Amino acid sequence: MTIDRITIYTADIEKLSDFYENYFYAIRGDDSADEHKGTLSVYLKFDGDAVLELVEVKSSGGGARAEQRIGRGSFCIAAGSRKSVDSVSARVFREGYRVVEVPHATGSGSYEGLIEDPDGNLVRVTG
């Protein structure tokens, strides 16, 4: 089994889309509006088949339940090398985003850092 898509709710779809396109080289696909739910979705494709769906609640149609989901996600992006983990973490920090854990070797021998995206979702970057 593989992960097909991860969905994150956001209040600012353009800002969040720009973040993942800029720091993780995601490729933006077509936008999709759901008038019934009052949402707009942006699909970001990463290397391989993984897709990150960003959903912005455009009206009260999505309800408070959707709005409560903003900024509560956590996932991992494989950067490919220690150098890439260091580079992404340094760039994120320089440009004003929060680095929760500086890049470091873990007890299991992996190398990772932890950052927050503009909505507060935790993104573990591994190399």
C-alpha cells in the first residue's frame, strides 16, 4: 500500500501553496472548487506519486468543523540528503518560518529536522 494523498485545511491557500512549491519543489496542478461545500482545493504533486491537497474554506458552507482542522497536521518529506535537510531548514529560518527542531541525527541513525508551515502544520524533513 502507498499513500495517495494527504489533505490539509488552510485559511490562505495561496500562501500555503507557495510555501510547498518554494521549499519542496511541489508542482501545482489544477484547482478544484466545490460550491456545495464552499471549498477550494489545490493539488500539489511531489516526486513519485504523492499528492498534497490544500483545502481552503471559502464560505460558511464548510462549517466550523472544517475550520477547526486548520494547522493541525503533521507529516514527513524526504529531502534526499543531510545537505538538503540543512539547506531547507536554514532557508525556512532565514525567511521567517519556525524551525521546531534543528537538523540532527536521531537515535535510529536517520537525519531530520522539524519545521512549521505557514499554518502551523509540522513538517519533518528527512535526509
